[in-house]
Amino acid sequence: MKRRDFLRNAAIAAASGSISAPLLAEGLESNVFPSSLSAEAQAAGTRRDEDAPQKGEGALIDSEPVLQNYAETSMNVAFSVTDWANGYVIYGEKPDLSDGRKVWCGGYRLTAMDNEVVQVRLTGLKPATLYYYRIGADRIEYKDGYHIRITGNEESPKVYSFRTAGKEAKAHFCVINDTHAKWEVINPTVNKVMELQPSCVVWNGDACNTEETTEAQKLIFFKPEIDRRDYAASIPYLFCPGNHDNRGMANRHLERVWMYRQPEERQSRDWDLGRNFAVRMGDVALVGLDTAEDKMDTNPMFCNLFVSESYRIAQQQWLRDALRQPEIKSAPFLVAICHIPLFDPDPKRNPGDLSPADTHPDYSGNFAMWQRTCSKLWGPLLDKAGCQLLITAHQHHYRLDKPDGTRRWFQMVGGGPDMSGKSKGSFPTVIEGEVRDGKLVVSVHNIYSGTIQDTLTVGKRR
């Protein structure tokens, strides 16, 4: 059987339930199941293309807004469109937007007219401040550089709100991970987040599988098949990519649907590090890192298309500088987040540096179960800074690793997309952190059982 046919059949089998959940989860990590969405979702995407309205017909804006890149003085707003559009956001501090300011998509010189996703950057905001906003777009008929006209305008009647980060913001966050475009997982996960109402959410990787089209990405981030499609309209999200979020032709340019962070937040040396973040939220400093692909750059499977090694090294200097920032250094609690774990208690687990092709008789698996290279690069810096907690994902099983002689921080590994309840530790999680009575209380919500699986309390760093 040709590989392409095998993958297609695997996707159909998974959607019909003939592949068990544990096998499906294993396949997601080992490339056995790299197709983007369920067979039904992919078919829906195809039907959407076939049944899409002709230009100039139907709704122009076809999603709720998604707040991206939670920060102190900026916010990114993105939403899906069905035709060429020049989108904008009207925002202000008054609920009726009587003080509203309109900001167009794109940056200087030209707007970012687009026919798939509108992205608007709001800058110059005040820290820990509540803002109200509305989204809108002009439908553009474009023939050439001299023949352009607006054929309609669509402005959402809804007024949304968000609050920026900062020292005075509420120290309350959630982390989700490894949702892998599985609606039966994402729906209860998002419902739990909406119930908790944190200041922000970190999506800690593998939101995708292997996305070849922007339409597939839009089905995940903007038009998911869940109850709360407004999941990120008022709660901002941060994004730490997973290995699957790099795979596929569309995922090579994930920034087309999930914006990079503000260029002003980084030195020119770090302009390519658009996924890293260091954000102060009340007494908590959140630091995000990107562990990148789980296979070696030299592995022939990906034909030299990845350059993760130099990317990880570049993040070391960024991290050193980020931890020295006054607002990060002075935070009583330091929480770091990345997709692939930086430690594993099992000495047989593949550490991700087995050159050239990820295999060695002393280790199991042909992909990184944890990242020894990143641990060597970033671990000492986190230790020196007094990091109390590292939240990771990737392994599809919940686990808590206590500090030992090699590291000072706890490592909490989020669960996976298995809702069968058959495998111990294999269940979706929402990891919630909140400062209460001068301590950081971390609760692990088991989405399968609807219970709190674990709780960790840490004191202020010294």
C-alpha cells in the first residue's frame, strides 16, 4: 500500500472508531497518523470549498475573533473571512466604544488585505487595563492596482472585551496541550477554561497534526466544531508550538493564522523568535519557549526541511536576556512553558539527540520523548533564575516530576487527547495556576473524569 493511501485509510479508520484511542495517540507522536483533521472534518472542509459563496455573496466575516499574544501593551486580534477583505478593529475603554479608535490590519505603508484571515495589531495599550472592541471589514473587489473598489462593509454587532497583562493583572492562567484537532477533546477542554475564566491561556503545542491548507488551520483556530466558538474572543491566548505544529505545507507558515509576537518586544537579533514570550501577570512571570521538531535535523524522514538545532541555540540567548528583564526578574513566581519535556525519569526514553536518525539500541522510540539538548541549553538558566515550575506536554500522559539534584524546578507534563479512560495517566488536562494567599496553587483538571487530578503549591522564589 502506498504511504499516502495508508494515511488516508488511517484517518478514515480513526474517524470511524476502528483505531483505539491509545493507538491513535501513539500514532500522532510517531507519524503513523499525520493527517490534519478527522475524515469528517476534512470532508467538511472540502464541502465548504465546493459550497462556498461566490465572490460578493454571503457573509464576509465567518468566525469569532481570536485574541493572540497576550501582552502588557499590545494585543493581536485575528478572524476568518471568506473573500478579499480589508479588516479592522475598533477599540476603546468605554463599553459603548464612544472613544473607539479604528486600527486596520497590517502595519506601516500597506494594510494586509487578505482573503482568508484578517490580523490586526493593537499597540500602545495600557497594562492591566480593560478594553472593549468590535471587528469589521470592507469587502474589496480588486482587478489591478488602479481598479479597486469597496463592494460592501460588514461590522460585527457584538462588542467584546479583553484585559492586558501587567503587574496589576490577575495572576491566573490555564495551560492546554495536545488537542490534535479532536473536537471531542477540545470541546470539554474549552468548556472548562471558560468556566475557570483565567487571565490568559497557553496552548502548549500540537493544536495541529499536519496541516496542508490554510482552510484546515482555520477549522482548528477560528471555526472549531465546539460549543464555544468564542473561546478566545475575551480570553487571550499564548501559543507554544509543538512538533506537529511545524508539519505540513500550511504549518510551515503558521504565522498566517497565528501571528508572531510584536517585533518591538524583541531585539533585532531575535526577530525570528516570534513564538517566544516573557509576560508578567500579577505576581507570575510566564516564559514561553519552542522546543521545535521532535526529530533530529539530520533524520532523512524530513529531507533537511528543519533547522531546529540552531533555533534552540538562538533561544538560549533570548532566554538569558528575558530572565533579566526587571518585570520578569522581580516576579515572585516564575513559570516556564514548552512543548517537549526537558526531563524524563525513564533512562530508556529517547532524549532527542541521537544522531543522525533518532535511533540507538540503548533507547526506545525513533523520536524525542524529551529534549536533552534544550535541557542543557535552557535548564541552567531556569535554575539560576529560580524557576519553580516547568509545564510541558508531548507525551500524552500526565506526570509530575519533583525537583532533584540536577534541577530545582518541578516539571508538570500535561495529558493527551485520549478520552477512552483505558490508559492510566492518558487523559486531557487543563492545568490551572492561580496565586492565592501569597502562594502559587496549580490544579490539574482531569477532563475525562471531571475531577481535579493533582494539586501543587509552591512558595515565592528567593
